Amino acid sequence: MKILVTGAAGFIGFHLAESIVNTGHEVVGIDNINNYYDVNLKFARLEQAGISHHLIKENGELATSESHNNYRFSKMDITDLPKLEQLFKQENFDYVVHLAAQAGVRYSIENPHVYVQSNLVGFVNLLECCRNYKIAHFLYASSSSVYGANSKVPFSEKDKVDNPVSLYAATKKSNELMAHTYSHLYNLPTTGMRLFTVYGPWGRPDMAPMLFADAITKGKPIKVFNNGDMSRDFTYIDDIVNGIEILIKTKPKTNEDNIFYNVLNIGNGKPQNLLDFIKAIESSLKMEALKEYLPMQPGDVPRTWADTTNLQELGYKSSIEIKEGVSMFIEWFKKYHE
């Protein structure tokens, strides 16, 4: 089968594309390679997948991987509907896994318009292409952020998610509503994936694991928000990829509204106290962190915790414990920075 992966130069998209390619399926990856964070990291991920920098064309022309003949990549922005439509028309995809988005809770407070363009305009562009070109299954990244400051834990897909505390979360909830509409109107099978705090090799530099590791190795203080009274459902990247691959193969059954629509959590299912997570990083680095304790940031939440019961029924099992996952992340971190 042929699968389109958007956000293929991103953290999760890079790992997912590599995994799918290694199973023998044909993959086309797209990414606009924006400068929200260091583009060199994005190019390094693509290089790892056999897409050398010199192969990437500014006009969106597809480049074939030098290490995988079943993987091609195009520099393309999902807000560019004409180019996106041309790609769908040309390639005749079976499935679409949509991971491209403007990420970051805090940045959404500073620059809301970027989120509207990428996460809303770009999302409806993909829905339209999937509808018009008869895609068999559209999967997209939602987020644990949609649960907001819910006090009930663990977070279940049946919980109310009507009170987002950041614009980023609001755009992700909007994606779920838009997907529901297209499933209802056009019988487009859609699956939303509520991803919980993802970490691991090739991770985003604006997320806590990379920020902590970078600061500790440089002898700089790390920022510990809410005075350390926070917990996160840290989920290793391999578990996230495994969950997505299970869902690619699982067409959503009709729900109570009799439409092909589903939303599922993908997480570790075992929340970790932030200070304990920092200890695991300190242990792997064999260095102690200088900690700067700060109040909660606007748009942030004190805890996340995934109820993965529904995904487990499809064969999912989180297999990477924090100590092992952090160790593998730090091993990569040292090599990358050397």
C-alpha cells in the first residue's frame, strides 16, 4: 500500500516513515521544514532516512531516498492547496497519516496566527484531498492537550474535552470536530490519535527532555515549573509508532452515530513525576541538574495520564519503561551533539 506521511521531517513523522518503509510499504513524506526550531535537526533526520539535503527541491518535486527506493520526500506546505491536490492526484494514496502541525503549547500564546494556518487551514486542505481522492483511511495527530485541566484521571476518550487551556489544544479539538464532520458527510474513515508526551532519539529541542539534557550538560539551570509538582505520561517514541501502525491497519468501526470515526489515546499509561524524570536524565548523564523552581506557566496543565484500554484491545502494549527510554534517548543525545 502507498501511505502519505505529513510532517515527515518532524520527530514522530521521521520515525513513523522509517518504520513503515522498513516493512516494505511505499511512503511519500512531506514537510515544509519551517524554522520553529533548528532546521538542521530536521535535515539531519531526513539525511538519516536517505534524503540528502541536496536532493530536496524548493519547487516540491519528489526526491527518492538514497537508502530506501520505496521512500520519496517533497518539501511542501499543507496550506498550499493546489500543490497538495496535485500530489494526491499524481500519487493515488491508500492511506494518509497526518502528523504535520504547528506544535507547542506556549508558542501558541505568542503566535496564534501560525496555528490557525497550519492546524486549521492545513487540516481542512487534507480533509478535502482525502474526500476527493477516495482515501481509505485518514489518521491524524490529536493531542493529550485536549483534556485541558481535567481532574479525573486517567484521561479516557469518553471524557469531556470542551475546555482547552491553550490555543494549541483548541486547534487539536477542532481537528477532531472537523474530522467527525467529514466522516459524517462523506463516509471518510478518520482516526484521531491523542498522543501523550513523546520523547526519544531525534526529539524536538523545545520539549522538556531535550531542554533538560542540553542545560545539564552545559552546566546551566533547568526550569522546573509548578515547583516540580507535575506529572506527565512520558511515552517513548517506539511505543507511539507501534500504536500508530496498529491504527493504520484498523479501519474505524462505525460509532454510535453510525459513522466511521474514532479517537484513541496513545500513551504509556504510567504517569511519571517530573522530578523523577529529571532524576533519570541525571542518572544517564551522570551529572546533577541545577534546578530553578518556577510557578505554572499559562496554558500548561499539572498532569497527564492516558487510559489506553481501547488501544490495548487492538493489540497495543507500551513496552519501554522510563529508565530504559531515557537511557536510549541520552545515548543518542550524546552522539548527536558530538
